[in-house]
Amino acid sequence: MNTGSDVRFSHPVWFLTMIAFAILVAALWFGRGFLIPLAITGLLFILSSAMVDRFKQVRLFGQTIPGWLAHVLSTTTVIGAIVLFGLVVSTSAEEIQTALPEYQERVAEITAKLEQVLGPQLVETVQRFLSDIDVGAMAATLASAFAEFLSTTVLVVLYLTFLMSERLAWIDKLPRLAETEENAERLRKVTKRISNGVKQYMWVNAVTSAMSGAVAFLIFSWIQLDFAPLLALIVFAAGFIPNIGAFIGIALPSSVALLQFDEFTPFLIVLFGYGLADQFIANVIQPSMQGRSLNLSPFMVMISLTFWATIWGGIGAFLAIPMMVVTMVICAEIPAARWIAVLLSGDGLLQQDEAREAAKPADETRKDAQPSGLFYGVSKTELEDEIKELRADFENRDQ
């Protein structure tokens, strides 16, 4: 007969999952002021590592660049870009506050001209909406947002500087978190998959977004568009936002051109001139650089974008894809959470599964297996080479 001490209370898995998810969302929401700078620092660190790999491939006078010089160049480039971004935003803040009343008057003029086409009722509605806008409050809100942005920028620069200085220590420290050698190798493999996936995404998007930003700045400066440097930086940042980033990069400068000029020619130049150039970069140059695309479900990408934008705002939209890759790789290594990785993937095939199949004896892997994984186009030979590289690295550390 069971005693009272033998009675155990159990809860369904779905109930525990919901509780854990609610706690996670609450932690992300209330800790966003602390977590956002750390997440940005992590992505910039991975981008800096990708730049190190590219710098090491450069040959000067028949020799490759030393590793220490590649790290110095990549760190200087990333921190310099952050500082430049902060300077442009800070200088544009005053220009925007000054121009807000002028743009409000310009909207009223355009509305009056459209009265004959749209009718007086619609125009009156627009005018009531404009009269309710408090320009002073908007200017104060913008100033507060810019001040918060600058403080976050300074914090990210400090984090990134210290993290880069301890880069080698962290590389040796992470595997030591595991209790056994097997778990250490597994942790190293997971870290490498996360690094490779996010590194590829960050590098390709950084290069193509820089191209779009440069083209945008040339076109905006040529037509003397207001806030040209800031709009070019917004175009650059929007390149990292999936699906809707291209729309933001075109819609915002086109709206400024429509409000600033009396004629439609600058508006058409921005809409079609820059728009065609951006589409060429996104549909021709970016796929050729990507080589192998992330195996992510487009629907789940939109879910991830909505989730992170709701939790962390615009910065969350910027971080949606990298956080999705990290979640997918980690969940694929946890049997209880593997279903999440399958849902996030584009075809349900995970690189971890293919790697395990490649590690089995030949007589156990003669069945048909389609080479896929975290990336499309990953052959079985590439997976086997990765496994050999990981094993050799682990054996070298034991010597």
C-alpha cells in the first residue's frame, strides 16, 4: 500500500512547456535593456570573426596577412563603423527636429492640392489628423530615442572591445564547461555550427547591405535629398531585416522625396533608380555570394520576425534570423526539443542528422539519404570532411 510520501504529482509536458515559454518571454521582455546590447555584441563579434577569415585570404607581396593583423583590422573596422553610425545619427537628430514643422506644412499643402481629386471629406479627415500631431512631443521623443541609441552604442563598443581582447580565452573556456570529453566535443560541434551559420548570414548581408547603402547614398546625395547619410544607414540596417527590410529601405526615402520636392522627378528617381539597383543586389549579387542558403522555413521566418520585433522592437527585427539559427541548432541537439528545430527548418532535414549518418559505418548507411542539413547544397563529402576536422581538432587538444 502506498504511503503519502510515495505520491508523486506529475504535469503534462505541454503544460511545463507553456510555463517555461512564459518565463522565457518574461525574461526577454523585462531584461531587454541588459540583453539587447549583449545580443548585438555577439552578432558583431561573429561578423568580426568572418572579416578575420576574409582578411586572412588576402595576399600582400605574395604572403597572407598574419592572424594578429587580421584581428586588428577586423576589430578596427567594426568599431569604426559603429562610431560612424553613432556620429551620423547624432548629427541627423538636430536636422530632423528642425525639419519636422516644415514637413508638417508640406503635408498640409499636398493634402490641399489633392482635395479636388480625393474630395473634401477625406481632406478634412487628414487635416484633423495633422492638427492633432504635437511636433514638440515628437521632437522630444526623437531626442530621447537618439540618446538611448547613443548610450547603447557606447555600451556595445565597450563590450565588443573587451570581448575581442579575451577571444582566445573564451574559445578555450567554452569546451571546459562540459563534464566529459564527449560532451566537450559535442559542445564544440554545436558552437561551430552556430558560428558558421550566423557568420555566413552576417557576412553576406553586411556586404550586400553596404552595397545598397552606398548606392542609396550616391543617389540621395545627387538629388540633394534631406537626411541622405541617415537614410543610407537606414537602408544598410534594413538589409538585415528579412522580407520587409527591402520595403522599408525603399518606402522611407521615397516618402521623404515626395514631401521635400514640389515635382515628382526626385521621387521617381528614388523609387525606380534606387529600387532597381537594390533588387539587382538582392536577387543577383546576394544569391551568388550566399552559395548555400539557410534551410529556414519562410513562414517561421515571419513568425520569428514578429516575435522578436514585438519583444525587442526594431532591434529584435534585426536579430530575428541570427536568433532563429541559434535556436534551430541548439534545439536539434536536445532530443526533447528536436521538433522545434524541425519546424524551423525549411525541409525538416537537419545537419546534425546528416552528420550522424555520415559517422556511421558504411554498411549502416547504404540506404538512400538525401544530403541536406542546416544548409541546402551541403554534400555528404563536405559533412564527412567537417567530422574529420572536428575529430582532428579534438585529438590535437589531447596531445
